[in-house]
Amino acid sequence: MTDESRVRLFNEWAACYDDAVTDAADFPFMGYARVLHTMLDRADVQPGMTALDIGTGTGNVAARLMAAGAVTTGVDFSAEMLAKAREKVPGVTFVQADLLGGWPDALHRRFDRITAAYVIHEFDAPTKAAFLARLAADHLTPGGRIVVGDIAFPSVAIREQAYARWREAWDESEYYWAADVDGDRLRAAGLCVAYEQISACAGVFVIEAARSDG
Ligand SMILES: C[S@@+](CC[C@H](N)C(=O)[O-])C[C@H]1O[C@@H](n2cnc3c(N)ncnc32)[C@H](O)[C@@H]1O
């Protein structure tokens, strides 16, 4: 169920979002450009592939997917973010929907690549795992890949140190990743997971459906 106050927050943020993230020097967006660069590298998009960018915001990842040759769709629940995205990247199809609400008809299909930058930390740990497992099962083509770039730490212990360091900027209503326990949770949900730390507060996960040996 959509939390209307979250939608409002992102709507209000849309006008200055790109200024806040571009070249950010501190938590939580430190390393933003490198995270997006790594995501695109790990996505390894080939021309003609299909891609879905979830929580697309102003379309920064969607623009890169399209430039790499993917037929790209972006989804977000914020009308204002999508207005910016449509202005910036007219070649991408944008759909307004809540990722945790009813899945929109336009997205009832499979994609070669699914990307998610700085959005899945909105979901608590069990929701993250269930959501990503469902995406992999229902919306990835065989051999497809999900690439997540987000506020993340290698372990719970390092996340605790980061909390002490950045307590004032830490949003207590968000769920920043700890790659050790969250990775295990994703594996328990049947996914193959690789993680790399990109900055002191962000990392990239590459997630694939586990192959059956049978
Ligand atoms: C921090 S911004 C990231 C935007 C973009 N991916 C980027 O990296 O620049 C998070 C985005 O996720 C969207 N979002 C958050 N929760 C969502 C949900 N439940 N359903 C759809 N969009 C959501 C917000 O509206 C916002 O545009």
C-alpha cells in the first residue's frame, strides 16, 4: 500500500533531485555517478535488449540503458519525478505505479535487464527479498539479470559503524542494505547474488534466478 507521504516527499524532491545527487560528496549519495556507471557495466546491455528501470526517478539510469541500446521502460510512483524523466529522456516509456501495489498491466511481461538505483532501501528486508524473488520469477527473461545499486554496506557491523558516523543524515524510516545478511536472505529466496562495494555507503548487487540442475 502506497504511503502517500512518501509519494509527496518524492514529488517535492523532483525539481532539485539531480542537483542533490550529481557529484554528491557525502552520505547518502556519495559515489552516485560511480554506482550508476558500475550498474551499467554489470548490466552488460546489448543493443535490442529490453530493460525495466524501477524507481526510475528523473530517469538517470533509464537514459543510460537507452543509450546502451536497450528498449527501455521506467516505472515510478511519483508524477513529478516522471515529468522530469519524460522531459529528459523522451525515448523511454515511463509508467506511473507503486512497486508494492498492483503490478500495472503495461509491465506484465519479461525483461532482459531490470535495474533499481537507490530505491529498494525503501523496503524492509523481508519485502526486499520477496519483491526481488518475484521480479526474477515473473519478469526476467531466461538468462536475465537484475542490477541493484543502493545505499549499502558489506556487513551489519559496518552498517552500524556507518550509522554512528552519519547518524544525523540517516533516515530511520529507510532500510539500508547489509550485504552479508541481505545477501543470505536473497539466496534463501532462491536467487544467485554477487555484491561489490562502490563507495563508503553504496554498493551494487547483481541478481539472477538460481539455475535448476535438472
Ligand atoms: C532516491 S530516488 C532514485 C531515483 C533514480 N533511480 C536514481 O537513482 O536517480 C527513489 C525513487 O524511487 C521512487 N519510489 C520509491 N518508492 C517507490 C514505490 N513503492 N513505487 C514506485 N516508485 C517508488 C521515488 O518516487 C523516487 O523517484
